[in-house]
Amino acid sequence: MRLSLRINGEVREVEAAAGDSLMNVLRRLGYLSVKNGCDRGDCGSCAVLIDGRAVTSCLMFAGTSEDAEITTTEALADGGDLHPLQAANLDAAAVQCGFCTPGLLMTAVDLLSHDPDPSEQSVREAFAGSYCRCTGYVKPVEAVLDAARRMRGDDGG
């Protein structure tokens, strides 16, 4: 079937089988930040935003997202300027192997969109559906809290 998907503000036409996951279609289209970590919805590495909410794209049929706004990590930076979450992750050294990072970023974008001043516990709860083998979550959680401060314009002083 032929699909018309709105990805990162751009309409993309793609051929997909009825059972193709959104993750596989996005990767075929070159959105390689969408990682295939488990293909079962357990790890969160394939998280994208669908109409602003983080979802595991490996569990979503591509055909069900035709009327939605799909956002991948590729859309976070504004030209050469990193999104505050990306900058905070780099500053906190929160990225190790980087495999889970796009999913964590998209989960954090969703969280901060409805909770601009999250607690550490809120960030940890948001990350509950994401599996990171390297960081132990300490630095990624700190990065989200720092990004939230940056986005609110709170310099901490």
C-alpha cells in the first residue's frame, strides 16, 4: 500500500506492506535515529513522537500513522543549534554507546512538553519504558533536569 506520512514536518510517500511497523518504514526512509533494539516494545530505543506523545514505533503499524505528525530525533536540532535536551546530554556526558539516546530524548521531549519542571522521580518514571545498558540512568536523568532548567530560563541562581 502507498502511504503518505508527515515526518518532521515533511510529507513523505512510501510503499509499505499492511504489517510493516512504523519503525521499519522510518528506517527505510533514512531516519536512522529510530533504533531497533528489541522489536517487542520493551526497550524504548525506537521511540518517536506521534502528535507530540512518545510511542514505541516498533509496535505501531505504519498505516495507522498516516494522519499523524511523526517526529524523530532528527528534527530536534534547529539547523546547527542543538535542542536543549541534546546539549544537556552532551554537557552531562550522558551519552555512552548512544544506542538508547534517541529514544530517551524523545521520551524526555514528551515529558517536558507537559511537565516543564519535572522531579527526578518523574524523569525516572518517564524513562521506565527505556532500557539503557551503559549509563545507569544517573547522567541521562540529570541531563533532563538540566535541560528543563535551560528551557525554563532558570539559571539555577
